[in-house]
Amino acid sequence: METKRKIGIIFGGQSPEHEVSKMTAQSIMENIDRERFEPVEIFIDKNGAFDTNLLEGIDVAFLAVHGPNCEDGKLQQFLEDRGIKYTGPKVKASQINMDKILMHDAFKEAGLAVVEYLGFDSHEDSTEIADKVAEKIGYPCFVKPNNAGSSIGVSRVDNQTNLIEAITEAFRYDDKIIIESGVQKPREVEVGILGNNDLTISDPGEVMSNGEFYSYETKYFQPFDTATNADLDHDTIEKVKELAKKAYRATGCTGYSRIDFLIDQNGEIFINEINTLPGFTKISMYPRLMKSCGIEYKDLITKIIELA
Ligand SMILES: Nc1ncnc2c1ncn2[C@@H]1O[C@H](COP(=O)(O)OP(=O)(O)O)[C@@H](O)[C@H]1O
Ligand SMILES: [Mg+2]
């Protein structure tokens, strides 16, 4: 009999998405193919500490983590340094896509439509920031910590008075922020991609936001409904998929990722972000998008391990 591959399921972590990660790990533990794999749980605590001995003899680390310190290339570099294979995008792609300014620069460079945006450091004066926003961005705008996730520290701002408050809030989470022009009443659609060279690209799914801002509170306490087949015309579906592929390639993604878009009232498609370690419980958007491509959750876990 073939020996089983030992898979380290890394979860928890020094990230605001620590608790969500526990659910991801549990879902993977329940569904991983045990005929082929022997999973070992590797828990990272909220201080970032874990028993590195558990990495001994691991064939592949499955990254069941999300957010800062986990999705941003730091954990990937740590594993890279020890010669351990791991799931999802590698160091550089992880760094770019968790850094909203770098990510927008890369999208723009690749010719993808992005909203107007400006990046700022914490040493910049907030009234000067406000002047630049008035000049280049206007209202409504979105103020975000540069490196975060789950809408943490993100504000939608309608006027200059609220802008200063939003800037202070975003700087609580990072010493860099991004301010973007707001898409009015956008539709939010998301594409799943799986692969290194040959890619499986899902049709876009949709977060039924009805044009509302998908805030942290909403995400965790009253999540919007989602659909795996966004009600869009054929041409738009193909266009969104093509843009998703372009963004995946432009930022050097491998393994898998979820690519999110905002579509405005005129049908213009703006790329919003790439999530390199997207929500991954059985009922999360990414696994459901792959299911609609004919890949069951259990097989998805296997494929992601093979791609690593
Ligand atoms: N430029 C924008 N225009 C309109 N809505 C936006 C814009 N940027 C973000 N949003 C809203 O804010 C939410 C969170 O922003 P996002 O950039 O996805 O941050 P996170 O990385 O925390 O998920 C989005 O899902 C969307 O509802
Ligand atoms: Mg998002």
C-alpha cells in the first residue's frame, strides 16, 4: 500500500481572522481524504507561537489561516526557509495581494480597471490628506488600512468631516492606508481560480449586497446572502473571468485564490482585490464556486495539496 502523505493543517494565527481560521481547519479535518492523507493539526496561538516540532516530517502544510501575518507572505517565507511545501500562492504573490497599494499598482500596470486611489503613511498630516482626497478622489470614498481584511478598519465616507475620523480609525490597524473613490451602489462579484499552469476558472458568484457596504459588523453578525451564479449577461461573465485570470497571473498567484470585483451602475467592472487564502469552510464562497465547476470539497482539498 502507498504510504499516506502527512499534511500539517496550520490554523489560528496572530490575525483578526483567528476564529474564522479555526472553522476552516475543522472543515478541512472533517473532509480531507484519509485514504491518501494523514492530517496533523498545527495550532498557532494569538501571539503567533506554535510548536515547530509538529512540522517535522510534514509533506505539505495546508494553510487554513487568513489575514495579516498568515496570508501576507510571512508564514509562507517561514515555511520556504525550512524547505516545507505549502498550499496557496507563494511569498511574493501573498505579499502583493495583502498590500492594497501594491496590489492596485499591479492591477493598473496590467491594464485592469481600478478605482482612483491614493496611499498615505501615518506621518502625513490628516488635513493634507483631506486636501489630496478632495482634489483626486472626491466623495463617497473608502478609507482602508493598507494591510488588513474582513473589512476591519474600513470606512465609507461621504464628507470631509467624517474623513478625518476614518483616517484615524484606519491608522489604528496599519501605518499605511489607502483611500479609494467609492463605486456607487456596486454589485460585488467574485471568481474562484484553481491551478498553477492550467487554470480552472469559475463563473462569478455574487454577494447580494444590494449596493450596501459589506462592513465588518455585517460580515460577522448579519452576512449578506450569496449566490454562486451571478445574474449577469454572457459577455459580462466572460469578461469578468478574463479579468480574474489576468489579475491572477499579473500578481503571480499559484495554487488558488478568489478574485473580487465591483460592478458599477453602468456595468463598468473594477477589480477590488485578490484573496490569496480565501474563506475555506465547506460553505464558504470559494469552495462553493469550485463545486459549481464540478469539484467537490474533498477533491478540492486533494487538488490544492497536489498543486503545492
Ligand atoms: N472602492 C469601493 N467602492 C465601493 N465599495 C467598496 C469599495 N472598496 C470597498 N468597498 C466595500 O467595502 C468592502 C470591504 O472592502 P475590501 O477592499 O474588500 O476590504 P477587505 O480586504 O477587508 O475585504 C467591500 O466588500 C465593499 O462592500
Ligand atoms: Mg474584501
